[in-house]
Amino acid sequence: MIGIWRALRKRGVMGINQRNGDYVLRYNRRRLYPLVDDKVLTKERALTAGIRVPEMYAVVDSEHGIGRLAKTLAERKDFVIKPAQGAGGDGILVITDRFEGLYRTASGRLLSEDDIGHHLSGILSGIYSLGGHRDRALVEYRVTPDKVFGAISFEGVPDIRIIVLCGYPVMAMLRLPTRQSQGKANLHQGAIGVGVDLATGITLNGTWHDRVIQRHPDTANPVAGVQLPQWQEFMTIAASCYELTGLGYLGVDLVLDRDRGPMMLELNARPGLSIQVANDSGLARRCAVIERHMEQLEATGRTETVAERLQYCQQKFATGELSLASVPVSS
């Protein structure tokens, strides 16, 4: 085990202790966590900053609010209900249509208004929230995935996670739902993680249950070589989330809607580490490059704009331009 750990460390792979100690605790002030842990606060701040997000239809924060929701949604055939402080996709209910006074879910189940109310009550009680605290329910626009994902995803909505260090994007991954994940873009539930070249937005190989794969298990189509549309806008949104929150180490989750384009979905102050497997590259090594660059800027009293930060990262971390052996890892 020690030998494996040393080999991974030498390749610049970040472990959970290093993530927590060197990045989460160092760059993320605790008082700012509510800005990312509460989806309502995240969305409100993003809207103020002009960052595109799924439209918010309603916020339910009481049992009385549950009773009023049916009237609010009377003209809407589809929407998404999610816990404001949920994690891992738990508690999210996707309504795709209506039938004879009932609500049709993404899986085809038909729910009554009482069923919807029961689900909302569960959200308010905190059964899906971080720490089990009383929560609010967010009701928002249902994203329709862009057609580019049709051949490489199974139902659900694929999303893109970009890890950002002090406004510098360091690594990106496309998360693709599978039959096993029940249409959710959650790696722990069986979704696929696919590396993305920061410079071009072209997908690389994938990872599924920590195994490297080349094809989607449900569609059998290759996951590599897909050009993600409007990639530069994705990168700009991700980099801008540093100014949005003040948090220095972030996972920015984005989606590509068929009609509305790139949108920021949510933020994570403790992003997972599987993104390294999908990219066959170490986060610690890339973060070390950014930290040295920031030190050089600080020494000269210079700061960089979002566009300059993107240009630096896309030059440094383009596929093939930075080999794992070319940059020493600080201890």
C-alpha cells in the first residue's frame, strides 16, 4: 500500500487528506459555505452576477407553501423539485409531463398532487439535506439536454464539472448518466466520468467504477472525441464563480440545455477526486502549477482577468502539453 501511495503521489495525484488540508481548508473560508451548500442562495447570487442558471419557479419553505404550489405550477407541464441543501442527487424529482391530472416523472411513474406534497414534506423535514437539518424545496426549470449527448448518454441530464482554483480552471469532466445510475449524473450511483481537454472541450476516455473505459455501457458508442459545444462559455462561467463566491477551491457543475445553452447548475466546496481518473492526470500537480503562477503574479503586484486566467490554463493544461513527469510536485 505504501508503494502504491508513493507512486500516486509522484504522479501528482491528490488524495482526500491533501484535498481537505491543502485546498478545502486553506482556500475556502467556512463562513462562505452557505453560498454553495444552499442551492437557493447560489442561484440568487448567480442571477445577480448575470450568470445563466435554470429559472427558479418557486421556493417552498413551509407546509402552507406546499398547498400553494399547485396554483403556481398550473401552467407548467414539466419542472424539477430538489432540496436546497441536498447532495449527491438525493431527493430530486423530475416531472416531465402531465396526464389526466397526474404528474409523470422521468422514469414514467404517475404521481398525484398528494404524492408531490408528501415528497415536498420530506424535503422540508431535512431527510435529504446536509446534516439532516430542516430544509427548503427549490422548484425550477427542467433542463433538456443538447442533442450532442444523444449517442453517449442514457436518459437523464449529463453535466460538466470543472475544478477551479482561485479562478483558474484546472480540470474538467463530463458526467454521463447510465441505466445503472437511473439517469442521474452521479458517479457513485453508476454514471460515467469522461475527461475533457480544457483547451478544446473535446472529450477523452471515460471512467466507470474507477475503471478506464472507451464506450458507454448502454449505447456502446465511444465517449472520446466528442466536441462539447460553446466550450469557452463553460470555462468562462466556471472561472467567474471564484468572484461569485469568494471560495478558492470549487467544483462548478454546469449543463448544456438544448434551447438555452450553457448554464451553471450548482457549486461544490468539496469536489470529489474521480475526475483525476477520467483525465489520467493528477490534480495536485496541476494545482501546484497554478499556485506557483499566482506566487509570481503576487511578487509583481499583478492580477489577471478571467480571460487571462483561461488563456493561461488552456495553454498549460491542453492534452499532451503538460506531461506528468514535467512538473515537480511540492511536498
